[in-house]
Amino acid sequence: MTVMEDFEDEIRRKVSDVLKAQGAQDVQIVTEFSQMEGVDVAVPCFSMAKALRKAPQAIADGLAKELVPDGLISSVSAVNGYLNFTIDPEALVKGTLDEILEKGRDYGHRAPSGLRVNVEHTSTNPTGPIHVGRARNPIIGDTLARALRRCGHEVTTEYYVNDVGKQVVVLTWGVENVPDDVAAEEAAEHAAKAGGTEKERDKPDHRLVANYRVANRYLESDEKVQGEISDMLRRFEAGDSEVIGTVRRTAEMMLGGLKETLSSINVELDRYTWESGYIADGSARKVVDDLKKSKYAGSTDDGAWYVDLKDFGVQGKNTKFTFTRSDGTTLYTTRDLAYHLDKFTRSDRVIDVLGEDQKLGSKQLCSALEILGSEKMPEPLFYAFVSLPEGKMSTRKGVVVYLDDLVEEAVARAYGEIKSRRQDMPEERMREIATVIGVGAIRYNIVRVQPEKQFVFRWEDALNFDGNSGPYVQYVHARACSMLRKAGEFERCTNPAELDDEYEARLIRVLSRYPSVLLQAGEGKAVHQLPAYAHELASAFNQFYSKVNVLKAETGRDARLTLVECTRTVLADVLDCMGIGAPEEM
């Protein structure tokens, strides 16, 4: 427990004791951090109004009169229906800094919970490079996994590889049948349409996407191609080893390129699960057999099977959840059920990071799982797709900004900034730091927006090196490192009497909230809280840096350097939780 958590516990206990003395039992007491000046934690009294039959302000006034400040509680007041508390300043300073010094980069991390959490993210079809519109998925998923690990859970990140569906079969047909010169011509035309902004890359996900686009054009107009692709799909479902092997090899080539892209933004997944495995091991067929036994099952005139979900909250024309085609072959939805049943056997909690277009599908999936008798359900975390100023992105139509291009551009711009400011730095070091800054700029910019909120991708926002950005937080970390290098040796000191300046107090208050932020980001799946906190901490440190003399202080130098060290520690960890490097110089 941190000093701030002890403070919140003390508040809840004392408020509860007063309410019980007044005859009010089982009233829920919620604490929250306050934005009011001079207030640390508030208890909103609005939810108590019905149980206590009083107005929120009257409840707050009555409690404030009964509560005597002591222990960690320095003062109590009632304002606008809130009961406001201030923590004892000396306890806050010493308790927060001592714990950071003791725990180091583990400050705010919880003890092992024994809970196994599976976070499935990315899972993009292996038919082309990852574009910026889909980049939210791996960045949100990876950041969430990092936060959940800090909450003490055993986390496995997983990518579900779609090597069965029509798209990957179309890609495979294109790789096998589109002549090299036709694919090259398509790539050149596409690059011209993009205004020369895309670079030719020797990566399979970039190289073969031209085959995919050409194959899609043929599919729309050529009956012979339509027949060949339909035949490949049928043979795949029937277990034809030749087709399965060919499709798997194509998917593996594309996946190699996708892994390289993910690695460039510091995303590494623990497990890759192939959709075709659920056909091979018979589990998809078992799902079919079990659903057919359900009282909700039915079949269409042409022989396709479905379950009716109208009793499960699914409304309108989407109540019928089809799980076989008319020829009896399984669908993606069927295999997705088998996949989730598999995940439940190896996880206590399953989180799916999904695009907003999957909301209905996720609801249907959960309803079907309920029919199958599953006691566990996946937790969806939906995100809105990123769009360009000119509209939505589409790999098939070639209207995209690829993540590889974005990373390269971000690193190039970061290099330009460093080169203009640090001509004393060796070239290799400049390029190393530029990579860390460029990737940090991208990850921060994407995760700072609440997942369900829409936003239009603009270069000037993603690569903003001032204000609320990754490079700004990284620069503050580097500044703290520079101060500690210049200071040399010092004796750690957490004496509250030497840290009583308002800017020191404000910075320590922000540091004290980090454990709570990690909990919100992980357990609450609110990863956007991390960049908001990082910016607040960096800003508080910059104010402290500009207003308080540290290196040349006549008194309190060791205590202030200790505060710098603690800030550096927390900044480094929150950056790492966002998958962002913490450079020691910039």
C-alpha cells in the first residue's frame, strides 16, 4: 500500500464509521482524486442522497462537522456536494519518496495476483502492410498488456492469424497467378496515385500487396478467377493439404513482414494462433455439432445452419447467427467460437481489442458462447479507426498511409531536430536517439486519444515535438538525467522540512498518484490515462525546474536531487508502460 492508498482507506473507514453512528448501514463510499487547489481526495455525496434522504451538500456538511482531522487527514471541508480531504503534507512527502526509492522502477506495481489474462490484439488479416488506421490496435493492446502486468497479472498477448478466409485465399491466388510484370505495374500505378509518398520496400507485406490488389480486380470481373478462388476455398475447408500448405506459406510470408513492422514500434506478441488449426483439430466441427443440438438452432432452405439470438438481446435483422454454409463448411464465426473456447481453457480473463465495426459481431459471439454453456465471456475493448483528411483508409483500394512509412518519417524528422541542436553528438548516437523519439511520438499520439473516440490522422499532430507529446515527456526525462549527471554524488534525503516549496509539493502529489493511474489503465482498460499522467508529471517537473534552484541550492540540495531522481524513475516507467524509450540525452 502506498501512502496515498493508506490515505484513501483511512477516509473510507472514518466516513463509514460516522455514517454507521448515524444509523446508515452499507452506504457505498467512493473516493476520487480532486482537481481543486489544496484538495487531494474527494468523496462525492451524490450517490448517497437516495439512501440517506438528504441533499448531497447537506450530507457533505454533516460529515465534515463530525470528522476530526487526525492521522493522515490534515483537513476536511464540504463544497458543492463533495467532502474534500487534504493529506498531511509531511506524510505525503516522506511516504511517497521513500517508497519510490525503495521500489525503484517497480513503484506502483502490484504484487502477483495469480490471474492469467489473455490480451488478443492486432490480428489483422495477412493481406498487406499495417496501415495507420489499424495502428491503434497493436499500440492500444500492447500498452494495455504492459499496464496489466504492472497490476500483478500473468499476461499473454496473442495474435489470431486468419489463414482461412476469402481474403488470404485471394492473396494466395494472386501470388501464384499474377505475373511479376503485372504486379510491378500495379505497384508503380499505386505509388503514382499516392504522390510518390510511399517507398518501395523489400518486405513481403509491401511487395505482395500489389498481387492482392490485382487479384481483387480480377475477382470482380472475371468469372474464371471467381471459380478458381471458390474452388480453393472449398478444397481448403475440405482439408486439402496442398491448398492448406500453399495458403499457410503465403500467410507466413506476409506475417513475417507484419512482425517486422510491429517490432519497429516495440510490439512483440507472445503467441500466434492459426485459424486453420481449429479445422484441423476438429474443434470447429464440434462447435457446429453442439450448436445444432441447441433449441435455438435452425436451418435455411438451402441448408445453411444458424442460431436465433433474439432472446439474447440481439435485435433487428441480425438475430440469426449463421455457423455453417449451405454445403456444411464452417465460417469464420464458427472458428472464432472454437478459438475463444480454447482461450478460456488457458486464461482467467480474456480481452479482445477490436475495431468499432466488430461491435455486433462481438455481441453475437457472446450470445453464441452463452448458448454453448460457456461460463466465461470475452471483454471487448473497442477502438475507432483512424481516418485521413481525405477519408477512410482501405488496403484493397490503395488509400492508405502505411505504418512503416509513418515510422520512417517520424524518425527522419526526429533526426533533423537532433542534428540541428546537437552537432556535438556522434552520428550513430543521433540516429539511435532519433529512432527512440520517432517511435515514441507515434505511440504517444495514438494512445493519448480515448480508444472509442474518432480522430483524423495528421502528420503535424503525430510528429508534434512540443506540448502534449511523447518527445516532450522524453525530453523532460533526459533533463532529469542531465541534472543528476551534473550533480555527481549526493546523499538521498526525504526530509519533509527540506521539501516544502509549493512546486516541490505539487510535483510530489503527482508522483503519489502513479499507482492509481496504473490501476485505472490496466484494470479499467483506460490506457489513455497514461499519456495524460505522463504529460502532467513532465509539466510539474518543468515548473519545479524553472522555479526552484537545485544544483546550486545553498540548502536542501540533496533533498531536491532526491526528488529529481524519484521523478526520473517514475517518468522512465510510465514511458516504458506506453512502449516508449526513455533516452538519457536529447
